[in-house]
Amino acid sequence: MKSSSLPNSRQRTIVAYVLFVMLFVAGVRASAQDTTTKPPATPPDQSTTQPPPVAAGGPQGDTGTIAIPKKPKDDKPEVPARKPQLKNPEGIGDYSLRVSVPIVNVDVSVLTKDGQFIPGLKPENFHIYEDGVLQQVTHFEQSEAPITMVMLLEFSRCLYANVGGRCISSYNFNVDMLNSAYTYAQTLKKEDYVAVISYDIKPHIEVDFTQDKREVAQALNSMRMPTWSEANLFDALYDTIDRIDGIEGRKYILLVGSGLDTFSKITWDKCMAKVKSSHNITMFTISTGEVAKILMEGPGGMGTMNEMAFLQADNQMKTLATMTGGQHFAPRFVGELPADFQAINAAIRNQYTLTYHPVNNKQDGTWRKLKVDVVAADGGPLTIKDQNNKTLKYMVLSRDGYKAKQVVE
């Protein structure tokens, strides 16, 4: 019995040992398989897991945090939107209305027949009419302001080459005219601006606006030998107005010429339209036609056609002066020119300026006719006497009218 139980016990020990070895080998294999198949753990992404420092205020870069300056806090309180002061009716949104009220300035000269300025007049001594309607003067002053003048001088070889085939040399007259212009230029004040433009077949700027009297004198001295026989007055006047119309303040054109026009591209009607549309331009004209008439009183005469041409030229020169509030002179002798220049200088140096708001405030681009009367305080005719108690005749110089502004709607 003992011999049979021993083998059984030994067999059980061997079986248990074999099972233990098998289980151990299976565990080792499972552990090795798990180690080879499991992927290695990746380190956490610092760009996503580490937020930037609060003080830096910006994102991360390759070399560290990118610092962005913080916007300083505005401690000023917010200003509320300004509400309109005027309340519109309910149901209508906020809107503003701007009205353009036209203002008209009229320069007036009151002179004796000798060209002397009459001072001491008051606002009640002036009645101004626009298209026949009396206007209320809102501002009045007597001024002696600096002037801006263009001396527009006809400088051609012949006085009337466009009238007939015969040419009258204007050399002697041109010399005397330039000497007179030089004398007038010396009377200009240092605040004044003057330009010299000559014209024959076309306008020539001898000297642009300057306050230097020496430049004016040099320009006049250089005008000695005219080249062309033509005198295109309308082209020269149109071009001159176009150049100075945009200048602020009062402007003057001193036109010295025969008034004849050879073959300008600009017609008389177009030239007159330009004069009407100009602003604050006063023209003084000196016609040289009388000199040519005297020279032609010899044998053969001037002829009816030539006389009519000079008469028309004189009327054109008068119209230019009257329409703009200036004066026209027709000296019979060249020696009268210095006195004419003195009278012009006296007229432009002293003026009354009247300002009013027109009753007809339509800005329709129409021509408005102006008339200025000088009256006594009671509304009757004004009587002016000299120191010898002698009644003086006087004349009132003002612009003939103006063109209202054209508003495009």
C-alpha cells in the first residue's frame, strides 16, 4: 500500500510544477507583447497646455512670449452726442437749413467837373436803385484803400490801319503816352499793385503785378518801337479781365488806345458779356481818336467811312467806362494826358462804398441795372457850393449794373 501511494504523490508534484512554469511563461509573453505594441507617450504640447503669462498680453513665439503693448485706459468720460438746439416738428428728422443771402457792394465817386473828390457825404445822401427799386444801405464807408491796376496800352504802328489803307504813324503819340504813363506810375503808393500790358495783334505782359515802381518804369521804357500795325482790342480786353477777375478787392483797368479793333477773335458782344459778368472791376478809358482826326484834317480828309469808324470806337470806349463806373477821356492834344492821369488818380483814391442786401434775392444770373443818386437830407437835390458860395456841378460815378450769381440746383 505504501509503495503504490508514493508514485501518485510524485506525479501530482510534477503536474503542479509544469502548470506553474506554463503560467509563468504565458505571463512573460503577455508582458513582452504589451510592451512592443503600446505606442510611446508623447510629451504634452506646451503651446496648448501652457497659457501665456497674463502680464505679457500676447501669443507665444519661437523665442518666448511676444509682448504687445496694452492700450492705455481712457479715464475721460464719454461725451454724449450733441443734440440740435432747435427742435423740429414731430415726425420730421433732424435737419439744418442754410440760406445764402446775396450782398452787393457798390463803389461810388462824387467828383466836381474838374475831377475833385467831394468828401463829407453821409449815408442819407445816397439813394441806390436796383432795377428801379430803392434799396436799403446796410453799410457805408469812405475809403482810400490800396489799388490793383492794369495799364492796358495800345502799342501799334498805325492809329487806324484797320479803317483804311493809309497808315498814320503813332510814334510821337506813343512816346508822349508812355511818358505820361511813367509819370502816373510814380504817383502809386507802396501798397499798390500795378501791371503793364500792351497789345497789338495780341496782348503782351510787359510786367506782371508788382509794387516796385522801377520795374514798371523799365517796362514802359522798353516800349519804343512797335512791330505790328494791328490792334486787337477785344481780345486783349477779354484776356485782361479773365486774368484779374479772380483777384479779391477792387481792380482797375486803365485802357489807352484808339478804341478800334482790327480782327479780334472775340466779338464786341462777347466782350461786353465778359465785362458784365466781371466783379469789382472799374475801367478808365483814354481815347486817342481825336489826335488821329486832327492829323487827318489836311488834304484829302479822313473820309466818311473812317469818321464813322472813329465815332463807333469812341462810343465803345465810353460804354466800357460808364458801365463799370469809370470815366472816359478824349484828349485833343497829347499834352492833356498828364492832367487826365491826375484826374483818374484822384477818382480811384477816394470813394464811397455802399453795401446792401438786394430786395430781389434771386440768384438767377440776370443782369441788374443800378442807379445811384446823391440827395439832400430831406430827399431833394443836393446842392454843393465852394468856398466862394458858388454852386458846383458834380458827377456821380458808379457801376452801371451787375450780374447776379447763378445757382445751379
